[in-house]
Amino acid sequence: MRLLQVLAAALAALVAVPAQPVPLPADEIAKLCHDAEGPAHCMRLVEAQQLKRLPGLATREGNVLRVRMFPTGAVTFEDVDTLSGGTSYALWDYISELNAVVLWTMRDDDAGFLLLQRASGRRTPLPADPVLSPDRRRFATADFCATRCENVLAVWRASRDGVQREAEWRPAEAWSDAGVRWKDADTLVVDYTPAGATASRTLERRLGEPGWIRRGAP
């Protein structure tokens, strides 16, 4: 996902159901990042607030983010600068139902998210911010932009034992951006903008509808 697109998608995800993880409110992020030098700086400012809201979960020492594992141990993520841009990480959120940390990541000009499950250490790269379903059994991601995006609505099966992409759906027309939320445990609501359009539209997709490409066992 492009770095500007991932910021837009992350902000859009903040209006989803209260039962899901609790990122910073969109207006607070806008205020924090008003004078930010770029997306990486913005996410570091967001991280500073999340470290306060989630005490004991992670610490930051310079370019090193240290995430506490469960029941013991820690994993470190180090920001590295290179001629092409480098790699950076920032704490984005915590999903208590999965005992998992969500990190914002950027590698050169590509931004995305990383789900780290604290008990197993399993890491799952995600194209967009995960939006947890009301029954806590799944989460959804919507990664849409003009270039370098999956352009897919994906549903993931989630548990403390692991995460697996369960199904995905691709619209017939191109979208320039999209955000996803849950109407109920079996229905997704997608707010999207068709390519070349300025006004957004909304559609609903039930998980049992035709058109989904199944990627894993139910």
C-alpha cells in the first residue's frame, strides 16, 4: 500500500464499531500530525500517545521499538535508514481479543501494517488496518488505491492461535480508495470512491454472498 493511502485508510477505520481495537480518534491524529514532516514522523507521534495509553506493552528507545511478549520476553523492531528510504515501525494499536499488537510499517515508499501475536510471536503482514468483527472471530482489510495496492477487500479468520486470510473480493470497477466496517458479524459495509470520481459511495457485502474467493478452510 502506498504511504499516503495507508494513512487515509487508517483514519477511515477509526469510525468502525466500538468493540474493535481503539486507535486514536481521527481528530486527535489530525492535531498531532498537523506539523509532522511526513507519514513516518506522523506515526511516531501517534505511537508516543499509544505508549501512554497502553503502558507496559512496548517501549521506544531511539530507533528501537521493543514490544513485550507473553508471558515473558520481548521482540525488537529497529528503524533503519537507507539510500532508498529505509524501514520504520510504529506502535499503532493492541487487539486484546487476539493478544496481538498492530504495528504501522514503512519500507521505502510502501506502507502497511504488521500483526504481532504476543503469545506465539507469529507475524502477519497486513495491507491495511485490521477492523475486528463484532463476534471477534474475523477482521477485515480494505486496500484500494490507484497504484501499488492489492485492490482487494479481504476477510481474515482470527484467533489467538493464528491468523489466516479466509476470503477476498475484488470489485468489477476500479476504486481509488475504500474503508471497511462491520454491520454485523456476517456483513461488511464498504465506503469507497470509484476511480475518477469525487463522491464516495457505500455498499454492503455479506460473507455468504457469491463472488468471494475462498483462501482458507472455514
